[in-house]
Amino acid sequence: MRKSVSNILKGTFLVNDDALKNWRMILFVSFLAFVMIASSHSADNKVHKIARLNNEAKELRSAFVDGRKKLMELKKESVVELKMKEKGLAISEIPPTKLKVKTLK
């Protein structure tokens, strides 16, 4: 056991007769580590993108609700009446009448 730990620390396992087997394993593990790191970075980027899009969706939803609130306020009869008074128009005192059109045969 002590000798194998010493061989690992000295690096003699990389230059022995069966070193090709060790090098293949080292390269394979390095490749797996590289793939794992790349996958982790990709997942982090996706998480950040999702968070950014969620914030953007919240902002757009808030702007929509604010715009709808302003529209509902502007559609009120009292607000329309005030705007018309500013322009010199007033509400008619005579109610509208319904016209009936008769077709000739």
C-alpha cells in the first residue's frame, strides 16, 4: 500500500510498461470532467436566461395592467364629459331616437 501511494506521488505509474492503460483512463476521466463542466455552464446560462425572461414577463404584465387601468379610467362617462367640455362640447339633452327603415318590395 505504501509503495503504491509512493508510485502515485512520484508519477511512475505513468511511465511503466502498462502506462498506456493508465493514460487512457486519465484521458477518459478528463474528457468526462470537461463534459460535466460544459454541461454545468450550459445549465447555469439557461437558469439565468429563464430568470431574465420571468422578470421581463412580470414587467410586461405590470405595464399591461397599468395601461388597462388608465384605459378604464378614460372610458368613464364623467371623464369623457370633462374632456368634451374642455373642447366646448356638451351632452345632448334630447335622448336619441331609433329610426326604422322600411324596404319596398
